[in-house]
Amino acid sequence: MARKLLFFLTAIILLQLIPISQGQNIIPEVEVQCDQPAPIDVYPGATRTTIIYCSIQNSNPYNVKVEITYQGGVLVIAGPASVTVGAGSEITFQAAVRGELRQPVGSQVVSITSQVTEASGAPVSAITQPEEVNNDNNHKNENDPQEEPDIGMSVMKALTSKPFWTLSSGFGIRIMVTSAATLHAIPLVEDIGYSQTVAAAVLGSMGMVSIIGRLGGGLLNDYIGTKRVAVGSVCALAISCLILAYSQNIWHIWIFVAVYAPAYGCSAATMPAIKGDYFGRLNYGSIVGLSGMVQMAGSMLGPIFAAYVFDTTGDYRFAFLTFAVLLSISAGLFATLTPPRYR
């Protein structure tokens, strides 16, 4: 009997705290609405975030406190845990959603659940129910036409795009330099005054040390993106050309190898990867083949230019200074690229 009386008194107090007008629902309710968020870009360098804008409308003649919870599966969501809404008023709040780097493309459902826990300062969570709002960026009606997945450019679209000529020209310069350095490595070392054996050791070490660059370049491409690796690797090649231009002994040559070979391997790993990022896989082979035809001009001109400079000046200094300048231009070309479409 005492428990029934206590419950009856509690109900009376609660009804006194919450003013009820004629026709007013005794259970406090609010209306929550959320806009559809923008898609999240997850390529390297992107913010990987989007914002969900929501509003809570309180049509009750008293203040309410609303607790908010968030669920997004693999997504990370941050927003206010609770808000207080005045009588007959509306407030807005934001929830930030963050995706993981290289998260697979697709839709993720974000659930925002609200529940009135206090009304005019009185606890009411025992009589209110949670209300859930779902957000799905890629929700489609079953009658909507299904779009074909975009997996790559057509050959003609690639040929008329800026990235095709930017990448072909930039890597054409890179191949111009590396082909000249490889072909003239032995006569360059001999010109300084060392034997063919030492010169052959230098050439062989360039290939061995480049393995480090190939492995490291692949990891860096995945971690920071191919564009940044492309810029960094050709900048390192430019520095190595400056070192080689002023080399006077074998120790200078080994410093050149230590800088040049990893940068060479890194850029070699980046060349096919970055083209896949910008052109996709639909016509990848044809596009890379056409790009290679442009780059071949550099592989022919580089060794001829270095030989001509040596024949006319007696050393390779001017040739490799020129190569350093050209590699700087190549880095500038790569830096102008917009974020890749298919990464």
C-alpha cells in the first residue's frame, strides 16, 4: 500500500511540474530532422570528414532536455551528447563524421538517436521512447536506374585531359635524366680518374640501391599518395644531379648514388601507380602505352644531349646542371595536378 501511495504521489508531482494544456500529449516529444550529409572523400590528403546538420523542434509548452547518441559502424562520429530546447522553440546542432584512410567506396548508415530525458527539470526518461534518424548518402529508390560504376576514363578522354600530358611530360623529363645517368655512368667515373672496375661497381650499386626506393616508394604511395611521392622523388633526383655535376672524387660519386638510386626506384614505382589513380583501370593499358610513347622522346634525347655536352665542353657538368633544372620543372608539373579521380 505504501508503494502504491508513493507512486501516486510521484505521478501527481510530475504532472504539477509539467503543465498540460487541453489536447496536449502527456508524454514529452520532440521532432528531430537531419539533412543528408555530403559524401566523404578518403583519398590520401583528403580531410575524410563530412558534417551532418540536424534540428530539434520542441512544440511542448515547457523546456526539455534531449540526450543524443550516434552510431555509424566503421565511421567515427562526434556531436553533442545532450541539448536543452526551450518551450516552443527549435535549435540546431552538428555531428562530424570521419572515415578511415582508403575506406572502401560504398554507403554507410549513420543513426542519430534522441530521447527526452527531462521536462521542466523533472526526469521523464522512464516514459519517453528513443527516436532514431538514419542518414544514408547513397540511398536510392528501388525504381531509380542503377548507374554503371566509374572505373576509368576512355582513351580519348584521357588524351584530352591535363593529367595525361602533365604526367607524360613530367616522367618524360625523368626518363631523360635517368637514361643519361645510366648510359654515361661508367665514362663519367672514368673521366674523374678511376678505373673501369670502379666505374662498373658504381653502375651496379645504382641498380641494387634502387631496390630500396622501389619498396619504399610503394609504401609511400599507399600512405601519402602518388602525387606527393612523384614530386618528392624528382626533387631528390634534381639534388643528385647537382651533386654529380660538381663531383671531384669517388666519395662524391657514392653520395650521388645514395641520393639518386633510391629516388630513381621510388619514381619508377610511382610512375604506373599514379597513372592508375588518374585514369582508372578501364583502359589502363592503352593509356599507359600512349603515355610511354611520349616519354620515349626523353629517353632518346637525354643520352644524346649529355654526350654532346661532353664532346663540346670536355665534361658533364653543364649537362647535369641542365638536368637538375628540368627535374625541377617536372616537380612543378606534378605539383599542379588536382587530386586523383580513381584513388
